[in-house]
Amino acid sequence: MKQHNIERIIDSIDKLPTLPVIYTKLTNILEQSNATINKIANVISEDQTIAAKVLKIVNSVFYGFPNKIASLQRAVVILGLKEIKNLVLATSTLKMFEQLQSGHELDMKSFWEHSIGCATSAKVLAEAAYLRNPEDVFTGGLLHDIGKLVHALYLPQEFSSVVADIRDTGMPMFESEKRIIGFTHDQTGRILAEKWGFPEEVTNMITEHHLNHEPCNLTKEVAAVHTGNILCIAFSLGSGGEKQVPIANQKAWEILGLRLGALESITGRIIKLFREAISILEL
């Protein structure tokens, strides 16, 4: 690894925005023993843009509730604390990075479409595999490529070389990053996830999503994000900059315990929910 690049990226990460304030406040509230529905709703209401999008998502086909949900308090009760927390993370992270300057090689619209596509795909797979916390898998899918954004924003020359390299060779981006920058976006993503204090399981989903080496303990959560990312690329749901569909890790599909016959219905639901999410988040 190139030492001067490592030092530069660490300095760059220190300049990145901290975890969205509203998400931090919400996390702190949820850790309190006296947290109430009203307190949680009041924190979300501090940002009217995020509050409006949360209600829009709650009333979408994602959940299919028969009656319109008009208040944040009712949304919290019906969805539960984890789901609300992840919705706030999704909307506030999008809002935060929208404010960062452009002028780099990453197509931000296509990047976030890919991120939403992976999050949706991973969550659908997690639900099909009866994972206990599909909401956490959604978070891991949403932020799986966050290291690419850091590279594009803070190592623009090197990232431009990576983009040109994969355009010419078709190799996976992490291989080109390793060769040109000296480290990969999943490694950078881990540093950022640790800086933001994410739970270990979410950090692992970000770090291991390519499965470019066999983890000591391949979890179903990592398997869902890995497989969801590949489906997302195969169906061109946005773009993270890859030029070819990666080869799926066979163990990832096996550990999810899904039949190949279920793939058609799974992908149909992924595409339907992806289109809905893009419309809701106004990408």
C-alpha cells in the first residue's frame, strides 16, 4: 500500500462531514430508557425535508398500508424504531452528500441510484432468507460503496485514473484501486464506518461486500449485500462505476438458503421497489 496515499485519505476522511446530526440525535434518544414516541418524532421533525420524505416512504408501496399515515408518531409506532432509524439514515445521508461539490468523475445521480438499488436488493434478499434484521441489511447496502465517494471527492486525480483504467480493461474497480491508489473503496468504507460509529455488522457489510477474499465468518448479512450488489449491477440499477457484472460468490447464495427458482419473484420485487424508491427520494 502507498503510504502517502493512505495518509492523504485519512486526512480527507477527517474533513468529511460527521454523521448527519439528526441521525446522531435519534440514536442518542433511542439509547435512553425514557425514550418516548413523541421525543423520537420531535427529533425527526427538526428537519422538515427529512420528515416529509419519511412520511412519503411510509405511505409508499414499500409498506402497502391500507390507510394513509399522516403523523410521524403513528409512523414510529407502526414501523418500529429500527426501521425509522434506517429511513432517517437513508434520507439524511442523501441530503448531506448532495451538498458536496461536484466536478469529479463520479456521476452522483447514478451512484445514489446504485446505492438505493443495492439497499433494496439486499433487503429483499434478507427478507426472503428470513434474516432477523433486514433493516440493518438495508443500511449496509445503502452505504456499501461509500468509500468510492470518498476517493472521488478527495483523491480526484487517482480516481480519474481508476475510472480510465476500468474503462480500458473492464477489471473490477477494487482491483484497479489497489493497483493505482494502493487501497480499495471497501477499506476506505471501513475507516469511515468506524469514524461514524456504525455497528460492527453494518461495518462488516461495507468492508466485505465484494467477498474478494473469504471472510473468516461469512454472515448472511454480508451475503445479502454481496448478492444484492451483483443483481443491482446486472439489472443496471444505477451505476457505481463498474463496467462488468462481477462473478457471484457461490457460498453467498448457498448461505442465504434460497432456491434458484425464487430468483424471478425476488428480482421482480427488487425492480418494483427500486423504481418506487427512486421516485420517492427524487433522484
